[in-house]
Amino acid sequence: MIMFMSEGCCGRHKHTHAQAGTEEKHMMGRVSRTGQQFSGRFLRERITSSRTNKTAQQSESSRLVCVRNCTANMATSEEMVLYYDEVSPPVRSVLMTIAALGLKDRVKLEYIDLFGVEHLKEYFLKVNPLHTIPVLRHGDLTLTDSHAILMYLCDTFAPAGHDLAIPDTLTRAKVFNRLCFNNGFLFQREAAVLTKVFRREITDPSTHLKPIEETIDALEIYLKESRYTALDHLSVADFSIVATVSTLSFLIPITADRWPRVHEWFEEMQTVPWYAENRVGLEKLRGIFNKLTKA
Ligand SMILES: N[C@@H](CCC(=O)N[C@@H](CS)C(=O)NCC(=O)O)C(=O)O
């Protein structure tokens, strides 16, 4: 968890979701560096061509689509509320997913000012006693972890054939495994260092970077095994991991000579239209980080 302190930070953060929406519109339909058009049709074609064992997957897929539809029927009429502050990497992964699934109009955003220590206020502790964001509320359901939220959104709202749909148990296992990598290693190690900076315990993080570098080494290996972090096409694992990697790039530049595959993937992720949702909070956090690390 990144612990946020109040000193000097109150009132700095204003709601900028509308700004993110403008950027997203601007980027929609953009062509990636590899010449790929990020349209819904393109995504469907790409996922279809990557399927190898179609028949087995289809029967598993229809079972899961049925489960998903039942969930969707129960839940889609309820309002969704996301407690957020876009400086948070896990929040940004959820914002990218909401945009990619076309859910922006359906999610009410409740701003929790982390640097204003709003997450420790009594009313928010009733929402999440562990005082972290993001939190997603959907009807009676309250999810207090970004990785659980990402899986839930995919299961409930990704139509069959969408890149973010999770059609079978093998795909689920791969995506979930990378989400666990982010939750247990990448984000934790990055957060441990950033917390020291935001608590003003250190101004020079350079001697604290080894554990983070080790996780980027692991990511380099994973990205040699598949085109994206979990699969050969985009998944929510990429949103989760890119939110963390873009933030840790304040601390460690992701260079092509040191981590060629991570560098290539990170460059490509920045061309994905929904990455616009990551930029706003990332730049806000970078501003705060730069102030606290300047000697
Ligand atoms: N595993 C959680 C981590 C969430 C987390 O640590 N969020 C930070 C912001 S990046 C937070 O709310 N920190 C406030 C606190 O720990 O009190 C997730 O992925 O949702």
C-alpha cells in the first residue's frame, strides 16, 4: 500500500476525469506504432486468430459466457460507484479498464483525496476498513482490491470476442497469475519506495531500487514468453502492470538496452487509446514526486 501523508498536500488534487475523457476522445482510433488500429473489430479479429484449440475453448467459453450473462443480468441494472484518486496506480488500472469496456457513463466517480488524507475519514473507513483505493461498489457488492475489480469487470461486462473477455480457465489462470505478480511483487516493491518519498523519509531513492529491478527482470522474462504480459493479446494484466511500470519509471528509466522487451511493450502500451486514463494521474503524481526528490 502506498501510504499518503497530509503535510502540505491538502487541496492540491482536483477531479480531472473530464480531462481524461477529452484525451481519450482525441486518441480513439489511433494507429499504434506497429500499425494496428485499435478498433473493436481489430481486437476481435486479433483474439480470434490467436485461438489455437477452438473447439475445446468454445464449449468452455459458452459455459463461462452463460455464467457471465447470469451475473450481468443480476448486476447490470445497479449503479456502480468507484472510489478513486487518479494518482494511485491501482486506480488507474481500473480507469483504463472502465474506458476499454465502454463503461464510463455507468460508473459514478467518488473522489477520495489521498494527499488530503480523506481515505482515513470515518465515512471511508466504513467503505473500506483497510483505507485503500480503489473500491468498487456495485449494488450490494463491495470490492476493495483493483485486481479483484478488474476480473469482476471483465467477467461481468466484456462481451464475447472482446480482448478483455476471459473465455476459458487457461486464459483466466494466465491473467490472474500476472495480476498476482503485480499485486504481490511489482506494485508492493514500488509502493515501499514511493511511500518513503511521500512520507519525506528519503529524498534520494537510488539506494532502494534493487528489489524493484529484480521484478522488472522477471517481467522481461514474461514478455519473452508472450507478446503482452499474460497473453498474446491485450488483457487487464497489461493495464494493471502498465499503471505500476509507468509509475516506477519515475524511479528507474525503462531503457531498451537494459530491458528490451519491457521497453518495447511499454512503448506500445502508451499507444493504446485507453492509456489516456493513466496519463492524468501519472503526471500529477510525477509533479509531487519531483518536488519531494529535488535536493
Ligand atoms: N492491493 C490494493 C492496493 C491498493 C493501495 O495500496 N492503494 C493505495 C494508493 S496507491 C492507498 O489507497 N493507500 C492508502 C493507504 O494505504 O492508507 C489494490 O490493488 O487495490
